[in-house]
Amino acid sequence: MSNFELSGSQSYVSEEPIIPLNSPTGEFLVKFWGVRGLIPTPSSNTHRYGGNTACIEIDVAGKHLIFDGGTGLRSLGKTWQQIQEPLEAHLFFTNCQSNHIQGFPFFAPAFVAENSFHIYGTAASNGASIKQCLCDQMLQPNFPYPLHVMQSDLQFYNLTPGSKVKLDDVTITTELINQTQRSVGYRITGEKYSVAYVTDLHKKIDAGERERILQMIKDADLLIANATYTPPGAYNHESADVHWQTAVDLANSADVQRLVISQHHPDDTDDFLDQVQLEIQSVFPKALLACEGLVLSVG
């Protein structure tokens, strides 16, 4: 069984870099830069967990990996601007919905010529590639500068669900998680440890979807998943069921060592999320809710 170390307080939103880009210890590190779903929600009621949309950073075996490019990607980029040497990183997108890609135009390191970024994603529900989706959101009148203004070396890769990406000693496995949204999940394996990133779960998973997900997350040291949302227009979100049971059921069935729930609903206040965490921990003790600035060491 792997051990986990928490850097900083779970209810603290970090404004300073916590993960060094080149970890001298070679640790398998996971940092959360954006933990909100749907839209950014900056307010006095969300400052402890954070209001930026989805973005996590993983440092493993000398590789710098980013998963999803919500508004949290801007915060990550500001930290990386302090690094003097050229940067190389790999960005993996789960889907092309706005809350997963809206931070990319504000990712400052992508405008620096010496940097290099490898960008991965599957085709959207309309068939658009990840490159086309990122380009489209940066066209007038949506954004003042087109993608080609970014001076870094951008290389795009079209993934097929079920394929693998091999980066030296790190393997990234993909699987289709949500057919309607064409969302993929990722399993990141480095040496003896693995992290699964599956953040588009929905309540009514059919047998085929469930089996694919279980195979991908089986025995993972850490599963990062979402609590599925009630339909838009619910009168009072706080009285509704956020269906975190789906993630807990999958974690138990796949013998996952630890579970982190992320991509919180925009209406979820800090106090409400505190209560949700207590409820989840009552049935899955090694679970916690993600907050911005949370760092986990895997292994």
C-alpha cells in the first residue's frame, strides 16, 4: 500500500509555488490548480477550496504533465514564468468543453519562444480536433489574439480512447469515460505507482462504461474523480444529491487506495463542501475534497 503526504493545509489556497518544476527527490507529485466545475466561482464563500476551473499538475520521473486547462492553468503559468530555463511539458485534455480549455489562452509560458508543449486530446462530439477547439476559442470576437501568436513550440496529438502515450518511464493510458461528452480519462503510471484522472462521471453509468472505467482505475494509488451534478435549474443545489456515491462505488470496486473528489459545483460553498467531505469520509475514510494548492505525494 502506498503512502500519501499532504503539503500544506487542505483548506488553504496557495498563492506561492509549492511544487518545484524539477523535484530533486524524484517524487511522484500531484498539485491542484483548479478544482471547480462548469464556471469559475471566485467569492468569499469559495476562497478556501478555490474558484478556478479544472487543472492539475503532475511531476513524475522528470516529466511535467498537466491535465485540463481551465482557469487554474493561468495560475500554474504564472508560477512557471519564474523559471529561467526553457520549459517542456505535456498537456492532456479530457474534453473540449469551455471549463476544460478556457485557461489556455492565458497560459503565459506558451507565448515564450524557448518553451515547448505537447498537447493531447480526443475529437470533440462534433468531430473537431483538440487543436481546432483551442484555435476556435482564440478567434475574434472571442479573444483578441489567435493561437499562432503563441511563440512556443506547440505540437498537437490526436488521441483515440484506449490508446497509450509512452514518455520514457511514464505511461499514460486513455479510456472513454463519457460517451455523450466524448470525455476521456487518464491513468498515469510511473515506476510502481499510478494515478487515475476520471472527472466526467455521470450517475447512470451503463455496464460497458463501468467495466471500462474499472479496468482503467483498478488498484490505482490515487483516483481523482468528480461528484456528478444535478440537472441545471435545480431550485436549491445544497438540498440536492450531488451523487458522489458513483465515485466512491467505483473506488471501492477497483480497490483504489485513495480518492480525491474535484470539479466542485459552482454553487458549493466552502462550508457545504466541508460537510460533503465528512459524509464521504464516513464511507471511504481515505478520501478528501480537492482544494487549490493541495499537493499530494504518491508513493
